[in-house]
Amino acid sequence: MKSTTLTLIMILLGCICSSAQDNRLKTDDYIYWQPDMMFEFSDFKQHADKETLESFKKLWISSSASVQIQVVMDEPVRNRGFKIKKEKVYIAPVFCTKQSCQIGEMERALEYATLQLDIAEWCARQTRKRIKDLEKIKNTRGLVKDSLPAMIDEMYASMNELLGAFSNQVIVKKKEGAFDQWRKKCDQLLKETKQHATTAEECNRFINDAPYSEDFKESYKVLEK
């Protein structure tokens, strides 16, 4: 009887864990940023070929995470009534599963990937704030559309600079206490900008790969740079 009860408990726990992971916003190629999300080793889907293994050995690392920020803008195709519709910009940081590799299943690989995606999230929030500030300006129809490409270039430059610094200090040089310092600083920045956080609506715009309304058409898109 005790054995049967224990087996049922283990099955239920397994179902709960599986259900939690299934709730993540993702596709076969991407996992989208969401608060308190967790990675699994199976999320690193890139095959560790000979060249990758040699690179890992040279740098004394066991994982490599690929992080991007996806952007799409939908603009109105027609106006109904007297209200002028504005462009809708969706921004979502993603973990690229098929471009991320790990060997040895080191727990720190999951922590590193989480922090790297959080860095991308902070950069996305900064850009989202800039867009909202532009939208507050009156009589500037089309300003967001005209300004978006330059803002996205700046967002990516900022993200790549931060990710490069993180990788150099934490993953390559393995400076003592560096990871904890990055984690603490990133948590602080995310807390300060939580009003500009990525939403499930934004992530689902990319997952569904279509505007939410027939009144809009896709006019700008960046999945990776």
C-alpha cells in the first residue's frame, strides 16, 4: 500500500512539473522571456560538433547560450470612424534553442542563460520606454515608424555590449563573485523597469506570426541580428 501511494505521489509531482514547463511561451526554435521562467538542459538543442568542443575546451566552458530580441511592427491598413489608429510595436527577448549548446549538464549553464535573457529583457524595456515616450508627442503620426530601425540598432548594440562584458567576466575569465554581482545588478534594473516588462501578448504575436486584427498589416520585422 505504501509503495502504491509513493508511486502515485511521484506521478503527480511529475505531472505538475511537466505542466509548469508546458506553460512556457515557446516554439521549436525560441523560448520567450517571461517572469520567473526556468530553463532545462534539453532547451540547449545545438549539436556539440568537433569545432564547438574544441572552442569549449579552449575557453574552459561547457555551454553557449544564444539570445536575441525579436521586433515586429504592425501598422493600420485603414481607419474606421474618426479615430486614427497608431502603429503597434511588439518586442520580445528570446532564447534561441537550436543555436544554444551545452555539455555536461552543469547547473550554472542554466543560471547563465537565465541572466543573459534577463539582460536582453532590460534592453527591450529601455526601447519600449523610448517608443512610449514618442507616442506621447502630439501630431507626430509616423514618428515611431520612422524612428524604429535606428532604435532597434541601438538596442542590439547595447545588448551585445552587455552580453559580451558578462561572458568575458563570468564565463571566460571566471572572475570571483562576478556572476553574483551581475545577477544582483540585473535584478535591480528589472525591478526599476517592471512597468515596461515584456507581456504575454507581445510574445504570442511572434508565436502566432500574424497581426491580431485584419485592420493591421506587418510592416517591419526583425527576428535575429
